[in-house]
Amino acid sequence: MTTAIPLPAPVVTGAARVLSVARLQLVSWPLLVAWPVGLLITSALIPWVIFSLVDTGAEYNVTGSILSVYGFVVAFYLLAMTQMFSFALRLGSTRSHYMQSIVAIAVVQSTVFALGFQILSVLEAATGGWG
């Protein structure tokens, strides 16, 4: 009778491991992209409607619409550190790989939002303040 000896699982390190840990965060892509964009549209549309209906007499009206996106992103990363971190550790991730994946996702998300905000800023300047 022969016995089968299970072979150890291959150890994945480096960038491949960081990307596999980052996939845990990307499962919740609506929280990363869709909710902040929807929140920005909603929080910009409501003051725009109010300022179009009410004449304030000011040359420029200022709202805090952009801050709502930042607040939502901060809340996402707080949840990622408090709830998803322990889950990732139970799946065999290391703290180092988890933090590297969080930082990589945050850098990509910041770059995408910065480009989007820059495009919106150029459109605002071209249209003279969104009408």
C-alpha cells in the first residue's frame, strides 16, 4: 500500500502576492468607485439646483461637495483596516502584503479621482462656472 504525501503549496511572494491580496479589496469595487462618484454627482447637483433657483447675489457660490467624496473614501479605508484586515490575515496574508496592497489601491484610486477632478475643473473654467 502506498501513501500519498501531499505536496506543500507553492509560496507566492512579491508583487504577485500583493496583487492577490489586493483582489480582496477589489471585490467591493462599488465602495471604491461607484459610491464616491454617485455621492459627488448628488452632492454637486443639489446645490447647483438650489443656486439656480435662489439668487444669492454673490459672484461665486461655494459648496463642500468635494469634501463628501473624501469623507466617503476615508470611511472605506477605515473599514478596510478594521474589518477586512483580520479577514485577510485569516486567509494567510501577511501584514506587509496587506498594507502594500492597501497603499497600491489608494494610490490608484487617488490618481483616478485627481484626474477626474482636474477634468471637471477644466470643464468648469471653460463653461464659466457650470452655467
